[in-house]
Amino acid sequence: MSVLKGANLLVMFLLELLVLGAAAGWGFTVSAPIVVRVLLGLAAPAVFIVVWALFGAAKDARFPQTGWRRVVLEVVWFGAASVLLGLAWTPVAGVVMFAVWLGNGVLRLLWGQQQL
């Protein structure tokens, strides 16, 4: 069971990286002049990084969220990234990303890896 729990935490980490990739991918593929695409491609992941560092980082969040606030934070953070992934690549990819996050979140709660 500990291998599965470790794998679930690895999936969470990979999802966090995917959020940054989705934000950058969306920014770099927007239909706009190259300067705007570069700015969005760099700024979008920066916004996600700041939000996660302030509110969502596992141990080092400046303003850690618990309970329903943590749920709202994760739904908005991963939901927004899923939408951006869907816009940058394909809607199916965005839906799959959100579904994987949802399953991961349920397992984190069941296995005590996430406190509410």
C-alpha cells in the first residue's frame, strides 16, 4: 500500500508540473502577435506559481488553506489549468487532466495524504 501512496503523491507532483506546462502552452499558442504570445507564455505560469506558493504549497505555503478553502483552491487551480490545456491542445486532454486530478484528490483524502 505504501508504494501506491507514494505513486499517488508522485501523480500530484506531476499534475502540478502539468499545470505550469498547460499555462505556458496556452500562452505560447494564443492567436496574437509573437510579443504577446511570449509575454503570455511566461506570465501565465508565473501567475500559477505565485498562487500555489502563497496558498497551496504542501509545507511552505505562505497562507496555507485547509477545509473547504483548500478544496476551492484546488478546484480553481487545476480546473483553470485544465481549461487552458484544453484550449492549447485538445478539450479531451483538459477533461482527462481534471479527471486524473479528481481521482488523485479522492485518494489523497482516503489515504490521509491531504488534511481538510
